[in-house]
Amino acid sequence: MQAGKVPQFTMRPHPAVTGGLIMVLLIGILLALSFFSKEDGTGIWKQRGILTLIITGILSSFFIILATAKFWHTHLWKRNSTHARHHQHTEHHPAMREKRMQAQQHRRTH
């Protein structure tokens, strides 16, 4: 953000959050698969694999909430600013002022 300017909010999730989500999913799933492959019948590695998947799911949910947070606040949505500028330009155009004045004069005479 530059000094004195309004920040621009885009509708796309922040790249760092998206990267974090991908890393958490990738590392969590690979770690869980590694634990499941080490299972020797005692159940210890299976429990570690399940715990890893649970933690991966919680962290992934956190990153998804973080990535989509700006969608929940409509005041951060990027609107089509050209429509408002066009409307404002048309409203203050000299031809439109003349039409308004003619309409006011017409109402006064009738």
C-alpha cells in the first residue's frame, strides 16, 4: 500500500495463504502416508497417521477460512467503478444540465 492511497482489494485469495494451504496439504498427506506405510500391526503408526490427518484437516480449514475471509465482507468486494464514474459524468454533462433546466421551465409554465 502506498502512502495516502486507498488499498485495492482483489477478489483473489492472497498468494501466501494459497501457498500455505498447498504446503500444509502436501506435507500433511505425505507424512500421514509415511506413517501408514510404517504400520507393523501395533497400531502406533496408524494412530500417528490419523492424528497427522486430523491436524492437517484443522490447519487446512484455517487456511481456507483465511483465504476466503474477504468474500464474507461485501464492503471489500471490488465493484465495477466505471459505472459510477460514467453515471457521475453523465449527470454533470452540460447537455444534461440543459435538459433539466428545460424540464423545470416546462413545469413552471404548465
